[in-house]
Amino acid sequence: MNQPLRVAVVGCGIGRYHIDSWKKLEGQAGVLAVCDVDDAKAKETATEFKLLHAVSTLEQLLRRDDIDVVDLCTPPFLHFEQIQDVLKAGKHVVCEKPLVSSLAEVDSLATLEKASGKRIMPIFQCRFGHGLQKLKHLIDLGLAGDAFLGTAETAWRRRAHYYEVPWRGKWKTERGGCILSHAIHTHDMLSYILGPAKSVFARTSTRVNPIEVEDCASASLEMESGALVSLSVTLGSPEEISRHRFCFRNFVAESGTAPYNNSADPWKFTGDSPELQKEIDQALTAFVPQPEGFTGQFSRFCTALARGTEIPVTLADARTSLELVTAIYASSEEGKPVDLPITTTHSHYHNWLPKKGR
């Protein structure tokens, strides 16, 4: 019988949500330690969640031999080095978005992951909402047919106080704006359903707050399947929504608009005929819900490691996501479409930051 995974969480911001989700997986995982550069915050979090250990440096954590998985919830500019340190310590890595700062870094990590014998799992918890999983269920059953069109909207609000956190809003430390730090889940959900893009044309601008990075964006995509997609993002919307709409040959799938959880129910599926609607409705009665969000991703991760099967989100998934990010930034800077895949010879392969942000 497999023993529960022993987990340590680094970072007590969003890391608190991670701890709460890991603790729901009794029998699969347990959180032993928490780490934060603010020692008082680490101790306070350990007390709140009844954890055994609190430390203030990653080095202290990695010296422990009772940790199987290190879950990184740290600022983006730290991820690449920290992931390497965790792998070298012989532990699995879970890492918040954005995973790293370039396609070159993703590809470097793929080599290191293979050599280490450990796994790196990027965080894309929105994949596991019941609404999106129902759509995936229908597609896997062959009920969707060709994809024609997709739209993805991320309309959120960020005011000045949000950028009081020192690393936010700056190219050097946040690595990007609304495309990288906010809409990345919305766009990953799109790729999860429609596959990778073939061509991207995008515009980005900074209109809402006096920051370095973009806070508004619009992009037009042609997917490898031939489907056409439009993306829109703003951090200046008083009413916050996230929304997806997918048009397939046999039905339309439309999400709800909950800004941070629109992959969950309710989703609406409208068949192209009464007969198709009946097939869809019958297929959905066979849908078996599993845990959602962070808990859903962590549970699937534990199961995969125990069974020796593929983990629920891989480096390849992160590369698809960051390749789209790179293409959007490159297109916006160059003022022309960008073809994918982006290879090692592309001008933005090693750095998607615009020249003014490097």
C-alpha cells in the first residue's frame, strides 16, 4: 500500500489555499511543513493549519528527508532556480503559475526532470471544474464534431493597492501583466479543449493602472485544428467575469461567468438538433464528478504517482501555455502575426519580455 505523500508548501500567500486543499486528501497526502521568508508568517500559518514544522528558507526545507513534494507558491521570478533546487534535492515539484520566464527555461527543466526521476507539476487547477470536465467528457465520447469558433473573456478589476506588493506590475519580477498573471488559466482552459494555436495576432496596452506591464489585451488565434478563437483581457472591469464559449459542429458549450471559477458548473450545452440534444443529455447522466480546483489537481497527482501513470498537468502543458504567452507578447511588440510552434531560433524563445522591459 502506498504511503501518503509528505508535502511542504513554500509561500504563505496563495499557499494557504494550497495547504487547505492538500489537507482534504486524507490518505493520499499530508502537509508536514510550511516555509516563508517572513518567519512570523510561517509560524502563524503552521499554527493555524496545525502543521509540525515552519521554516524561513527553502534550503532548510530541502535538507529534510521526510518531504516527498515541495509545492512552490512564490513570486514568478524565483521559480526557475527554486524548481532546480527542489529536483536536485530529490523531491517532486508542484509550482504555481507562471511556471517560469521563457520557453528556454521550460525546455531546460524538461531535461532536468527526466534526469532526476522526479516530476514537475505546474498549477492549472481550473481544468478540473465540473463544467469544463463535462465538456471534455462529451468531446472524448466523440459527440462534439469539428470545432468552429471559440471565445475567451477575462474581465477583472485590479486597483492601485493590488500593486503595492513590491514585485507586482514590473517586468523584472512579475514577468508580465494580465496575459501572464491573470488570464493564463482562462487561456489554458481554451488550449485544454481546442489544442494548441497555429497563428497569433495580438495587441496589448497599459490603460488601467500606472504600471510597467500590460493590463489590457486582445488577440486573434487560428488553432491547429482550423478553429478560430478570440481572446480579450482587461483589469479595468467593475463587473468581474470570466467566460468561455465553444462552437462545435454538433453543439455549443457556454460557461458561467464566475470570475475565478467559471470552469465549475453551470455550463450550458445546446445541441444542433433535438436528436443531438438527447444524446448530449444522456451522455451527461454518465458523467462522474471528481474533486475540483486545487484539491482535484492534487488528488489526481497523488493517484498518478501511486499508479505510475501520467500526472494531470505536465511540463508539456505548461509549454503550450507559455508558448501562447510568448506569441502574444511577440506579436504585440512586432505588430504582426506570429506562427507557432516557437522554436529555439525565434527572437523571443529565450525571453518574451519586450525590449523596454529587459
